[in-house]
Amino acid sequence: MQTNNPSEMDIRLLNENEEAPYALLLDADPSKEMVDRYLAKSEVFVAMANKEIIGVYVLCAVDKHCTEIKNIAVAEGFQGKGIGKRMLEDAFEKARQRGYKEIIIGTSTTSIGPLYLYQKAGFEVDHLLKNFFTDHYPQPLYENGIRCKHMIVLKKDL
């Protein structure tokens, strides 16, 4: 069942005994090895509607002042309804509650939609990690018909 209203959605911490929603996580990051590596040291939050997981984001501490959104994804049938925006706002609030002063997020330079969303949410370009996707992923990745090579890292003060 789909919700047309993101206010009908709840966001909660994934319980330790629950399996991570890999179908969603792998939509945003196609390497299970990379996902498993950061899940081990992160908090996973899920967006729920009608007892169904419709979104996920992962927070991982960088240092005592900064945290990173390592992964954020919304189920295909729920995209374009403000759910990603709500999850970003929730991530900002959770990061503030944990005492962080800044939050970062990285994405491919080819990720036009996410880059738009992140900047609209207040993130600003911080730096570029050249050849991140060619160096860390064995198979070439493509988005919007363009090979993913570089990661753009954006930062927001909280």
C-alpha cells in the first residue's frame, strides 16, 4: 500500500535483531561488501508506512564533530513524494541530538537528482574524491548514462 503523504510515515532506528533492508541499501550503493563494511559501525534508520519499510538512511560517525549519511534510499514506488526530504530532515535532527556540528554526504558527480535534493536541503559542495568509484568498485557504475568516476562530498552545518 502506498502513502501519498509523507506525514503518514514514521522514521525509526532499525532494531539489532532486524535484518538491514538490503534491497533499498543496494539501490543506493551496489556493493554489498561496501554496505556491510559501514553498517557494522553505523546506525540504520528506516522510514515506515503501513508497516512496510519504504526508505532507509545510514548515519556513521566521522569524528566527534561530524557524521556522514553513508546511504539514503527511497523505494521506487514512493519516490517524488517528499520522503527523501523528510529522511534528510530526520538525519539532521538525529545528528544534532547526538552532538554533531556538521553532517556530510557523498554521491557521484553524475547523480543529478540527489545533488539537487542535497543542495536544496542546505548541503554545500565541500570537496571531490577523484576516481572514488573506479578505485573502490570492481564493476563500472553508470548513472544517467554516464560512468560514475568521482564522488562529490557535500557538507551542512547543523
